[in-house]
Amino acid sequence: MLRRYPDAGEPLSCKPLTKGLLNHGYRVSTTRGSYFLKHHLDDSTGDRATIVRQHRATQRLQSLGVPVAPPVEDTEGDTVTEIDGRCYALHPWVDGLHRVGAQLTLAQSERLGALLGAVHTGLAQVMETGATGVRGHASPNAVDTFALIHDLLAAAREHRPRDSFDELAEHRLVERRALLERHADRRPPTPDIPATGWVHGDFHPLNVLYRGADPVAIVDWDRLGVQPRAEEAVRAAAIFFVQPAGKLDLERVRAYARAYRCAVGAGACELAAAVHRVWWERLNDFWILRWRYRLDDRRADPQFPAVSALAVWWTREYEAVCEAFTG
């Protein structure tokens, strides 16, 4: 593959990376430096035209000063290499660390919100505008969730050998079913207004690299798409600023949200609606348990204690959470 990138040098080593749940990544060392080799897996994110669009977006964002790591172009000016029907891209290696919200000061939390705002406003400038007419997706239906809970409860109870994860899963499923029964009338309506624009689609700590106090690269643009922008801001905060016990650090959320609103010109009503939709989404979401019990995939198991506790805490502290995003 490196023969297509003569300026990259001769290969010395290729080591697989262990972080991240999707795609395959490798650190490639050559006589001229280090690179990140990304294998786009054969699903909806592996379509060549889609990958090219992601690459073009990062190239244009870089010209606006957004910290990204666009792919290297080969001798033909292409950024996607196809070998045996599989798509690969070579990116410059970025030295940096991942930081969760607890590692960020209030000033850095503000900077994170402003950074996501810069992504959204930058994408509005560099992407085609026609796609912004896409309408928002329907929120989850509790009837479907009750059926899913029923199936997952049976799987958790029957799983052998039974362990502490299965016990926690059973507890959280029963608890969530009761919460949904109590709040079923609070399902948000499908928005009547179009989604507001292009978003990164997967903005979380593993996709932001820091060097010292500063973010130096936003990576993994596989889920670039058109969605309500404020919902991405809320989802990101719920990942960055969740504590191990399942609570949100509302002081940091408030600093982050204020900077985000200022950067994109979003009003309190837009953020409040997003908070409500993402809260409902979390209340109905069991993706980690689906991975474990339906796919026998346990890579996300360590996230379950905090994620499952957050839905319960968020329901109890709904007004405080909303105020942190809008105040």
C-alpha cells in the first residue's frame, strides 16, 4: 500500500491499535515518520464515496483552522486506497492524549464547547447545503423498548456462567422499565423543523486528541451527517462529563454549553429541546446490552455501570440538567 505514497518512506513496522470500538487502525512507522492507517470496515461507513466526502470535509475544515488530521494524498491525488475490495486511508500520526471531562478545567470545558461549535459552523460553510432539509428522526417508541427489555431480561437471567454484570443488567432493566412506565407520556414529538446541519456524528473523548491543555485533532469522521446540531452537543457532554457513579458534572457542562451556544448562536429553546430528546433517547437505549447478549460482544461492557446509572440520575435531576445546558 505504501508504494502508492512514495513520500511516506519505506515501512519499518505496523502495529494494531486497541482503542476504539469500530474500524481497524494501525500505527505505521516508516523511514520518514509515523502514520495512522485506517481500514474502513465493510458496512455503511465503508462506502468509498462516503469516505471521500468525509476526507474532503476534513481538508476544508483544516483550511478554516479546525484541528483535524486530513488523510495523505497518493500520487494520483486520491485519499482512499482500495485493496481486494477493502478501503484504507493513510493519515499523519498525531501525538496526543485522550481526556475525559474530569481531566478538563472549567476553561478547558469552555474550549471544548467552543471547539464543537467551530465544527458545526465550519461544516455549515464547507458542506453542500441541500442536505440541511433533512427532517429530524422520530424518537424511540416506549412500546418497542418494553419488548426489548423483556428479551434482554430473559437473556440476562439465563446467561451462564452468571456474573456481577448479569446481576447489574437485570437490576437496571427492571428499574428502567419502571421509569418508562412512569414517564411514557413524555416522549418528544418528531421535530417539525429541519435538522439544522452537518455534524461530526461521534464527538466523544476517544475522538479528540489533546497535547497539553489544547485539543490538536478531532478524528474519526465516519458518522459525518445531517442531524439536529444541539443534540450532538448534548450527547457529547453526556459522554465527556459523566462521572463513574453516573452523574453529570453540571459545573463543567454549564461552562461547555455556554461556549457552544455562543459559538453557534443557539438559543436556550434549541438546547432545551435537545436535552429532552437525548434524555428520552438514553432512557430507551440498551445498545451495550444488545452487544453483549445478542452479538456476544463485550467490548463495551466496562461502560455499562456509568451509562445505565446516568439515565436514572438524569431522570431524577432533569430540571438541573436542563438548566445547566440553557442557563
